[in-house]
Amino acid sequence: MARKDRLAKISILFLGIIVATTACRDDDEETTGSKRVVCESVPDAGTPYELEVPYFFPQPSLPADNPLTEEGIELGRHLFWDKTLSRNNTVSCGSCHSPETAFSDDAPKSIGLYGETTRRNSMPLMNMAWNTSFFWDGRAATLEEQILEPVTHPVEMDLTWAEAVERIESDSAYQEMFTQAFGTPCVDSLRMSFAMAQFIRTMISARSRFDLAYRYGQAQLTPSEQRGLELFLAEGGDPNIYPGGQNGGDCFHCHGGALVQFTDHLFRNNGLDSIIGEDRGREEVSGVIYDRGRFRTPTLRNIALTAPYMHDGRFATLHEVLEHYNSGGHESATVDPLMKFTGEGLGLSPLDIDDLVNFLESLSDYEFIENENFQDPNE
């Protein structure tokens, strides 16, 4: 018995060494019945990275289980731009989130790897560390969760995570990067999503010409842009705002955000349709009929770079967007109460709309889209 006990102890010790060395284990993939690798956590791996938060931004609530590290961020950048994460090696995350369009797409609905279109317009990636939900319908509660979906989506990248792991772990360069970021070369979907989330959280946009004028005193808005800002902040329908009784744009309720995030992060039906079609928006997630036709309020930062607009990309220009709001939109059972001018309109003049567009264009942050830290490392 003593000899057997010693052999058992040796076996357990040997197994422990293997686990510690690989820091990986097999786990059942419930949805497919196949095996996937799940990596063990390695405390204190990587070099801590301090996020540079603009002085007028609130501190973001970062996840304790995915701290930012220099190595994790760089790994995430490589994965974000890696086309081997798609079935036919033609599409990366960056394919639908390009720098030129503030990390969004210039198509109404993005085109997937087989030429099919996605269901909704690609949302821009910026200041995601402050988001409270992800996707137009908010179906993902965290950035890590959001990242898991496009890789396996049959239209977008059409690759199982098991196959994605096999492709990445076969690359010796990635083995070294995973070791530096997480302590071991072990690869799994969790580590991949964590690394990409770290990278995306560093993508902060806060240096538009508006910011330089309003926050830093390093620029000045033109008279038209300044008037557009005043219209943006003016309560619509108030004849006392301007001489002559012009109405305000009433934009600040949903997009004010203290002129920091330019979104309230809520879900709203902004009167696009009187009859909601197949895409029911937030209702598909919540199951609540009141949420029918409600979509997440997008940020207006870099809005001039992210055309076309709305969840389905129906408007090609900012003038079209403002004409929609100026007309009052369309009545429906779930239209947002803030669309209180439905059927009457805002009464903005062509000059008002031009000034509002000029103000919105001042929110473009060219330092952000040209930042070399966010570009494709393969180019």
C-alpha cells in the first residue's frame, strides 16, 4: 500500500507539473460536442498599462479580471487585424472597422466574407471603455462578450472558436505574444477576446477641433459652428431662443452627454418608421414590446466620418439625418417621448441645418483615426 501511495503521489505531482507548464486544460464545448482549450489564469502576467483618460472624461469602470497590459494590448491589436480569424482568410475585425471611417464601415450594411450583407450598420469603435452595452440592440453586456460573436457569425467571419484557436496557436509568433501577455503560450477564445478588448479600450477619441476649442483653448469654432452648437443645445420649440423665433435643434437630450460622450447610452425609437419591420431592435433582446424599434443612441463623436447613418444605414449624409428630425419623424406606438415634434417638425431653416452640420463636423478627431497605435501592424 505504501508503494502504491507513493506512485499515486508521484502521478499527481507529475500531472501538476504538466498543468503548471501548459496552463491549459480541455473542456467540453457544449454546443458542438467538440473539445476546446481553456487556459488557466496566470496572475501578474504582462506589464501594467495606465490608460490615459482625458481630464474631462469620467474614470471608466474597467473589469478587474481583464486588467490592461502593454503586451495584452499589442496582442489584441494583432488579433483585431488578423484575417486568419475568418473562414477564407479574407476578413478581419478591421475590415468592417477601418480607421478612415473612425473604425466603422462606409457601407449601409457591411459585406461579409461570402459577399452577403450583415443585418445592421457597423458601429464605430471609440471610447468603448465607457459603454454600458454593445451592439445596436445592447445584447452584449461587456466588450469581451461582444468580441466573441463576429468570429462565429456565418455572414461575418464564419469560423468556430475551436478552429480559430488552432490557427492562432500554430503560429510561433503568437505563442510568444500570448506568453508575454498571459504568462503561458496557451490560446483560447477567452484570452483572445480579452486581448482584443484591451486593445479596443485604448481607442480613445477626445481631440476633435471642438475639444481643442472647448476643452483646451487651442482652437476656435467658426461663427457657423458656434451657432450650430447653440442650436444643438437649444430646447426645440422655444421661440425665445433666437430673435425671429427660430426653433432649437433639441439634440442634447439624447446626444449631449455633458458634451463628453455625446450619447446617453440608452435605447430609443427615433421615429424612423411608422410600422416596425422585421428588425425590432431592443425588443429582440428584452422581449418587452415597449422596446420595439428602439436602438442604442450612437455617439456623435466623429459622426462626419461614419456615414451612412442609423442602424440600417438608410441616410447617406448628415443633412438627410437632420432633415429627418426636422420633419418630426414618424409616429408609432413606441416612438420616444423626446420626439415630441412628430407631425409638426422642428422648424429649422436651411441655414440652421447647415450650421448644425458644421458643428457636427467639428467633432471629427483626425489625431484619433491616424494614431499609429491603432493601425494594422502588418502594413
